[in-house]
Amino acid sequence: MGAVRKVASYLGLGGAEQYDESYDYEDEVEGEDWQSASERAAKRWHAMNEPSRIVMLTPMKYNDAPVIGQHFREGQTVIMDVSGMSTAEATRMVDFVAGLAYGCEGRIERIAEKVFLLAPAEVEITNG
């Protein structure tokens, strides 16, 4: 019995219908078409035949944020140098790209003072 029908039956708003067969929810969850969000994003953002690209950007003001977002959403790894920005704008920019990385299931790493690496979900970052 569905949740709505159970509530309706409890409140006395309708008769409860009985079903001969129960519904198996596991078939939907564990089907062959199920993929994690990062796998779906990797397929959407990155064609297998294209070489990986790393884009280096030096934004001068916060209004340059859409350019960074566009490159990152296209599946490109972005190195962002905010050393030319004021501290307030640099902080705001880093907050923006951190949210962008989180929302797109990517990663952000600080690689130097005021230099950050934005990596899509399919890119592995190792420290060595």
C-alpha cells in the first residue's frame, strides 16, 4: 500500500485497497542503468577521444567567475591564480569556485599561495 493511501486510510478518507503482489523496489535501485552522479557527469563532460586540457586563468575581478565556471563545467581542469585580486575579491572567488567544485562533484586544491587547482570528478589528484 502506498504512503498516500495509508494516510488516507488512517484519516478515514478512503478504503484501503489490498494488492495480491508486493512491489519490489530493489529492481529499480540495482538495475543495470544505475550510475553514480560522478560517472554520469564524467560521461556528460568529457568525451573519451578528446585529450584532457588544463586551463590556467588569472582573474582580475570577481566578474571573471563565469569564465572559470564555463571551463570547469566543460570538463577542463582549471588552475586559478587570484594573486592579482584584492583579498576580499579573492576570498569571494575562492568561495565561488569551491561551491562550483562541490556542486559538480569535482575537487579544489590549494597548490600555492593564492593559486588553486579545480579538478573535475574524473581527474585524480595525488600528492607525491
